[in-house]
Amino acid sequence: MPQCAQISDTGTIGSFREVNACPACSAVGARAVGSSAPGWNEEVSGKVFRHPEYEVRYCDACGLYFKSHVFTDEALSEHYRVLPFETFESRELFPTDRLILNTIASAEPGAKVLDFGCGVGRILGHLTGRHCCYGVELNARSSEAAKAKGIMILPESALTSGAEDDFDFVILSDVFEHLPNPLPCMRMLREALAPSGALIISTGNGDAVRCEEYLSQFWYFRALGHLQMLSPKHLRWCATQLNLTLTDCSATSHYITPLLHQFRQHVQTWAFQQFHVRPSAWRTRVARLLPRIRCAEHWPVPPAITCTPDHLVAVLRNPPRACVCHRAGMDFRRSHSFNFQKPFDDLFRKEASG
């Protein structure tokens, strides 16, 4: 497989590598989940990137879902270099952002808060008036926008060297899915925590995707830089590896979707699955009589559905705080609700014995 970014005669960047071992625990033999996804071209700031065809694999050892083929590190670096991070600025908080801020809301003034991969400071910008806010951000344009909000930007070396540590809260929001090797990064962040400090992780949950046959084509995996999705099992595995306690976990959608758009997304998803998963069912034969529905039979990939609770916001605490909910023999209860947030107690249940 190619090991460096290559540009074709047409200017398309499409260098990739195969991922044979789990990016988190290095276990081999991960099983494929559902069908493979076709590759696609995507233009970013005038440059065309070609994502390869891939399948999603699930690691039974640690519970991570990951792509079988991804960009090389060099191609990813070029993608992030030209990606216009400023467009992620939003006046309205995402549901995941609100859960993160709710976790920090009870902290005494002056708490030390770090956002690793803070972007333009969308989350920390709401905390600078009360807490000491720090960010790590590689994109120069984004870091300048964050500085303008009163956020102190640190180099990653400040964490690896121990020059900056003792953080009461460390936020890892919309970053986990981008990490080629997530555990070393999380260990670095764990070392930066104060006693009883909290690591807050917000990312996609592969267990929440209802149709496993098309997991590889779920909207979260159709982003160029998204390499993996975790699961509640993987969160528990991370807690064990990091010697942290999983004290809170909430499921939510990533975006706020108006009700009319929610209805449209669910209808489109239902139609696609009827034609592509259950082509001979009587409901499918009825759907073929409906002009606006039967066009789904010819869609090459499923429509994006962003209104379901497909994200987890988890809090992993540093000792000495007691473990409240981190127990063996627990599993995730898949949600079929349209609610943006599910209580922590609803996310886990004891596995049936026998």
C-alpha cells in the first residue's frame, strides 16, 4: 500500500493504507460489519480528495468500529491543512456541546479547563469569563480565532513534557474519531488531569446505528477524516486502560434538526432500507407505487440521518472519586427515541444471565 500522499494527473489526492489491526488495542482478526462502502471524491478548498472504498470492522477485544482503508498520515495532514475550520463556528451550541458544558457547570470559579483540538473555541468561548481556559489546536487560523475569545493556546509539547498539567477538566470533543492511534493521545490527556479531574469525551457511537448492513455508509463514516466510532464497550475498555472511572454517559444527536427535517430523514431512510434490504416485502411493493418514495430504489448510498442519538458524551474521572456506574457485565440499550438526551441510567443495563 502507498505510504505517502500522492497526487494524480488530475490533481486528486488519494493515497491510502489498509488498517489490519485495531487502532486502539492492536488486536487482529476484527470482523467486517455489513456491506462495504464505495469510494468518493470530495473537494476541499479547491483540492480534490479521493477516499478509497472501505468496510467497517469491529474489534471484539475492545469494542471499536474502524474503517478498513483510510488516508495515509500525509494525505490526512494535507486535508486538515486546507480544511476551512472557520466554517465550524456556530452561534448555536450543539447538543453535545451543551452536555459538556453541563458537566463543567457545577465547578468552582477558576477551574482549569483544557480543550484538546479546540478549533475556533466554540465550547471554551462560553467558559472564559468563569474559568481558566486552555486549548491545543494545530490549525493556525482556528487557533487565532480561539485566542480572540480569551483562550490560551498551548503546543502539544506542553502536555507531553508536563509543563502544563493539573487540569480539572480535559475535553476531547469531535477529535477521537480523527485519531489514527487514539490510546496514546488519551494517555497523554489522562496524565494532564488533576486528582479527581475529568476527561470528557464526545464522539460517534457505532452501536447506535440501527441498520448494521449499511453501517459503513452511515453519515459519520462518510467524512474524509473520520477513522473510527467507539461503543459503550470501548468506553469501558478505555476507562480500564487509563485507570479512570466512567461516571457518566449520555446519548444525544450531534446536531439540532428541525422536526420537519427529522421526518424527512426518517422517511428517506425507511424507503432506502425497504428497497435495498427488503426488496420483496409487501411494504416495498406498496412503496413502488409512490412517486416520491420509489426513487430511493435507485439511490447508490443511504441518505444521511443526523437526528438520532448517535453520539455519546462520557465523563471519565481520575481517582480518588468513587466509581458510580463502571461495572462489569453492562451493555448499551439502543435507543429508538427521537429525544436529544437519554439519562445515564437508561444507557446501560445488566446483561441477561445464561
